[in-house]
Amino acid sequence: MLSKETKDRIQGLYREAIKEMSLLPRYGQRVMIAEIAKALAGVREDEKGERDNDAGIAVVEAGTGTGKTLAYLIASLPIAIEKEKKLLISTATVALQEQILDKDLPALKKHLSLPFKFALAKGRGRYLCLAKLDKSLQHLSGILATVDLFEQTPEEADRELYETMLMKYGKGDWDGDRDRWPDEIERSQWSHLTATHRECSNRRCPHFQNCAFYKARSEMEDADIIVANHDLVLADLSLGGGAVLPSPEKTIYVFDEGHHLADKALNHFRLEMGVRAHRQWLKQLEKLLEQFIAQAGMPVGLMHSLKEAPEHIRVLSQNISLIWPLVMDLIGEKDRQRFEFGRLPDPLRELLAAMRPPLQPLVAGLDKLSDMLQKSLDPSENGDLSRDIAEAWQAPIGIMLAKAEELSESLSWLATEEGEGELPVARWLTKTPYGEDWDILISASPISVAAQLRRNLWSRCYGAVVTSATMTALNSFNALKWEAGLPDWATYERVASPFNYAENGQLEVVQLASDPKSDDFENDVVEWLKEAVDPEVGTLVLFSSRAQLEATRDALIRDWYDHLLCQGYLPKAEIVRRHKKRIDEGKGNVIFGLASFAEGIDLPGEYVTHVVIVKIPFAVPDDPIQSAISEWMESRGRNPFMELALPAASIRLIQACGRLIRKETDVGKVSILDKRLTSQRYGRLLLDSLPPFRRI
Ligand code: SF4
């Protein structure tokens, strides 16, 4: 129950925000605030201040224009502060993260009487490691002959950049965040400047007090609101939660763009092993250990592990050499080969399984060596190795340990067989470029992350809000619940958009002669676009396939040369910039875009008055994880088309239609060129889920 005091406080803050920020009060926004506050206030705490009941999770679909950011902040911030929990706002895209950080939070901070601090959380890889910058510069000056680990050393051409970085960081003109450096930094340049957690010597590092990553982390510890992204939250949860971000028990999460949480998690849990890349890595490891022993001698406590290591490496390399012809045979001429029900052929599975016994002692030995090097960096610890040796070898051995651990985890998914009744794991091979040549990746992924999210997130967090403009599919939260493992007891609420769709928007299902399965479709689309689209007005044409976008562009570019901008030919931000400029100058323009233009693009008013959707956006049919899910569902007598493919297409279609009306005064038309919407039974379900445009 919401106490009267908390209720009054939240209502007071809302009134204040409306007045101070000159906003219009919105009914849906009030409903959203009330539902979130009620759910969070229902949390019962145990003696440690952790949640111990089934409450505290609100799933809210907030139609476009609800003002959901303000709603979830007003509802959850006072509760988070009162309960001494962190409010963690997580987004799927950089665009939304920037909007929250640069616009919404500063505006709220300025106008609300509730004081709060906020900070951005990023992964370690986005920050400068001073120790590595120092080493790279020393190497370039010839002071340090670093270990030639990947036959990649800092380039002389980058010396000026590295020196400028050091100077700017030292003067406080740059905070070490890669994204705040004024120019693009190439991946090859950055790789010499950032450290993984295995390379970082933490408190033992001489730069610790001045370290960019740890400075950002301490700001985060001080903040009431932390802004992050889904990938970072998932990475933290897979490390047990509380490794980089606050622990789930002390956190109220807000997952904005929450409909992406499950697919981000699926990607996150995917593991893979490149066959040739691993053969190469084992060679490097062997060479590295030889060099280490030549320089440092055989440390007493590691005599056994280091003596045995070459034999373990030999067995692993031998297995990999036998795996290569097998996978070549299995993949043949194809680019990808998926295994039915995730079952690898026995010979391949047995070879992979046989890699686990020699890998285990190798990981344990590298772990001990890494630990020994870390301790030797610390003058107070009386380590077994000299400080010079520790400084030179701690990072390269850390990298090798991380790779060995990664391989061990991959093998645990690749080489096992699921028991009776367990969900299958998707397993497949993919050809991938490797230098001038190609490699074969052996990949594995769970087909559902529901259990992991339930265990690591929903059952542990203090509270959570999951929100987006499109959470339901075919008017139901079922698909989301299944994919993300959200509990039945959570609060589920739909808040309608305040926009008058029936008055301001029209929807037509165009009856072309052909449907998307026909060979004539491409041509019919071109002819219709020529006839029905006015290039003098702001138009967005959304394609589901790059090939069709390109073919249509080729057919129309001559007629629309000064009025057409296409995804894939210019960066997205540049397309938006040029489009707006043309519309502002009264010239009109048409954008051809793919899926990323169907979501998160905000082109209000005259910028877009006509949205054309070429096809129902069904997922790519050969995605190995989706195929594995369908196969499993069919084997259980379920209907994957109705349960997954159609709901997913429904969400994408709603998002695509959502590009038209961005504010109360917007008007325009949506044309969908896929007549299956009216000719097929499922089409009716899709149409019924769309915003209530006037049908023409
Ligand atoms: S503390 Fe870690 S990340 Fe920071 S400078 Fe030192 S080694 Fe690099």
C-alpha cells in the first residue's frame, strides 16, 4: 500500500514538474505514475532491507506521447531515495540514453524541489587505462620491449594521438571516456588504451587514484540515479550482479525500451568458438609461456602447472586440428549449418568434450600465475616475482587467462547434451572472415532466457519497471512474459496514447496486384511508389529487406535524385539531418529505411506526413535461434507462427506505424503495401492491434 505521505509527495512532485516545466497534465501519465508507485510501495522488506514478497514489478505499455520518462522518474525516484536504493535506468539504444542524460534528467533536476544526483555507467572498455597508455608510449619510445603477444604493437603513427590524450587527460580537458573524445578513435588505436578486468591490477595499479574507470565508478556510487544500457546490466547480472553496477537487491530498475530486453539477453548468452582463431591462440599461449619462463624462471609454486602446460596445449591443439576437417565437411558450401534440436554430430561433440580435461588445469595454472603476478605488484605483499616482471607480464597473462576462461565456458555449452525434458540449446556453424581467409565459428545459445532473467533479475531485484510504447503483441502481454520470464504476479498496465489517431491519421492497406511472395512484387511496389508518393513532402518508406530497398532505389533514383535518401548509403544521423534540412527548405524528401528507421526515429510535423510500409515485418526466416525455438515448439504440438512470429511482427508493425504521429498536432497517412493484411486470417489480428487510425 502506498502511504499517504508517499502518495502526497509523488503528487506534489508531479504538480511541481507540470508547473515548472510548463507541461500539459496527461491522464495516461497520471495512470502510469500511480501504477508504478503502487507496485513499488507493495514491496515488503526483510531485516536486511531486501524484498521478500511477490511485489515491486510494474510492466507498463505507454503509448506514444504519454510522457513515460517523466512518469517513471516521478513515481520511482522518491521511493528509491526513501528506501535508500539506487534507481537504475537502462535503455536499449544510445539515442534514448542521450535524451535521458542530456535532456530529461537535467530538466528535472533544475525544476524539482527533490535534490538528486545522476551518473552514467559504462563498461570498462569505454574508458582509458592510464597504465596501458603509459606502456604504449614507453614502447613507442623504445624504453619498453613489451611482450610481442598478438604481433600487434602500438603504431608510430598513433604516437601523437596518444601523447595528446595523455596531455588532455592530465590537464582535466578529457575524462578518459572514449565517447567524449572529439574524434572517432579506431578500434586498433583504442585496443592499446583500454584494459579488461583481467588486465587491470586494480588497487595495486600505480594509476589507481587517477584512473578514469574507477573515477567514473565512484561517481556512480554517489549517484541516486544511474543511467546504463541493457547490455551492461546483463553483463553485470551474468557476473552475479553487483560486479559493475549495484546489486539487484539494492536496485530499482527501469528498463525503458523494455521490449528489447529478451533479445539483448539472448545475444548476451550466445557463446562461440572460432576453430582457426583458437588454434592460433594456443600457439600464442605456448610461445608466451616459453618467453615468460625464459625471463622469470620457473616460480616455485607453479612448477607443476607450468611444466604440464605444454602437454595440455599439445592435446588441445591436436583436438582442434581434428575438429577443422569435420566442421568443413559439415558446413560444405553453405554459410551456416544449424543442428536439429541443437544436437551436434557425435564425433564433433566428443572432440569438443575431450578438450575440457586438458583445459581445466591450464585455466587453473593461468589463474594462479595471474594471482602471483598481481601480488608481486604490491610492495606490501612480498610476492614471488620481481616488480619489473610483474609489471611486464600481468596484463598479457591476464588476457590469456580471460581467453582460456571464455573457451572453457563455450565448451560447457557446446559439448554437453541436454537431458530429457530440458529446453534445447541452439547450436550451429557459421563461416566468418579470418584475415585474408575464413574461419568456422561453432556457436551455442539458449533458446530462452526466461529462466536466467527470472533467477538473476526478477526474483532478486528490489523493484523493476519495464516500459516501452510497444510491449503487447496482438493485444496481449503473453509473448513478452514468455520471452523475458516476467512473473504473472507483476502489475501489467496499458496506457493509451493521448493522440487522436482516428482524427489525425489515415491507414490504407494497398491492394497491389501481387503479394510479397510473388516475383512481381518488387516491380509493383516501384510502380505504386511512382504513382502514389509525392517526393515534395516528408515521406518515410520502410523496407524489410536490404536487397529490395536497393533495387527500389535503383529504379527510382533518376526521377527522385534530389528527393531521396537511403539507409546504407549514408549514416543514419546524416540522413535525418539532410532530410530535415530539405523539408525546412520546403523541398520535400523521401527516406528509404530498414528496421532501425522503424523504431526510435522522431520526425514530427512536416518531417513525415506519409509512412509507407512495404511488407509485414516478419523476422528473417533463417535466424538459427528463432529456427531452434520454432522447431522445439512444433515438437510440443505448439504453433510458433501464432505464438512468436506473428506477435513479433505485430510489435514491429505497430512501431513502424508509430513513426507518423509524434505529437498532438501531427497529421498524415500510413500506407501498407502488403495485401496479406486483408487476404489472410492473421492479417485481421495485426490490423486490430494497430493504433486506431481512420481506415481508407
Ligand atoms: S586501475 Fe586498472 S584500468 Fe585503471 S589505470 Fe590501472 S590498470 Fe588501468
